[in-house]
Amino acid sequence: MVTDPDQSIDTSLLTPFNQVAPFIKHPKFDEEKEWRIVTKDILVPKKLEYRVGGSMLIPYFDAKIDPSSPSLFPIRKIIVGPSLEQDLAMNSIAGIFSKNNFPFMLTRSEIPYRSR
């Protein structure tokens, strides 16, 4: 935290970067064809949920998707990305999709897992 006004940080580039950052993706992950929902609205903290991440809590909001409507549920193929426990990740995804009767094809990413 900077407390000396003479050592203030120029934050004029943060706003444009924050607007573009959600759309930047490394080409190696292009096969994921992921969807990202980006909003300019400030999310109300009381509406956020939290899940355990590798090293922190990760905020998210719960979006309902209707699998009976192809236009609202266009997912047909899932590629499980690199993971220390890729088999467990694949089983979890297969389980939730099967439980909800979502049609899907599940494959492994060809990108190797790196822990660093």
C-alpha cells in the first residue's frame, strides 16, 4: 500500500486494461472454445458465491442454464484442461452432465499439465 502522495501509482492504464483483459487468451488454449460472460456491472457481493481454488477463494455467480433449450445450452463438447487430477476432473464433469441429462462429448486436452 502506497501512503506517500509523492510515490503514487499512475492507474490511468488500469481501466482500459481491465476492459480488455477478460478477452485475452493464450493461443495454446484456443481448443477450449470457452465462453466468457463479461459484465461492466458491479456484482453485488451478497449475490456472489465462493468456491475453493488452488490457493484462494474464487468468487462466482450462479447462472441457470436450461439444457432443454439448444439456444441456451449450446455446449456439446467438453475438453478437460491440464490438471494434476485430470481423471477426477473428467469424472466430475461426466457426473454432473449425466445427472442433469445434458448431451455432451468429453475429451482430454492435449496440453501437458505443468505445476509451475
